Amino acid sequence: VAGVGLTYDLIERHRDTQPWTVSVVVRRTWTDAGARTDVSFDVTVPLAMFFGTRIAAPEDGGASSE
């Protein structure tokens, strides 16, 4: 088996973000039945994005929601 791949981040990285990634991998496999080439495409979405974004706590003396 031999392969090569490429991965790219779709979202700029910040302290409060989780990047999405797109990957493309090409594999070549040699078997008794002959050679086979596979191409896979993968999109990785972090589960943390479904739970909302972290919001900084108000600093001392700041406004509150009372």
C-alpha cells in the first residue's frame, strides 16, 4: 500500500474556535487480484461546535444580568 494525502483547515484558528478540516487521500494497493486505486474525501467537523461558543465571564465591576 502506498498513499498520499492533503489536509486543509477551513476555519481560521482562534482561541475560541475549532477548525473544520478537509482531507483528500489517494491510495494505491497491490494485491494478488491486481492493483487498485482508492480516493477518499473526508470532512472533519468538531463536535464541540454544536455545544456553543465559550463566553468570557464578566470582569469584576462589570455589568451583570440581574
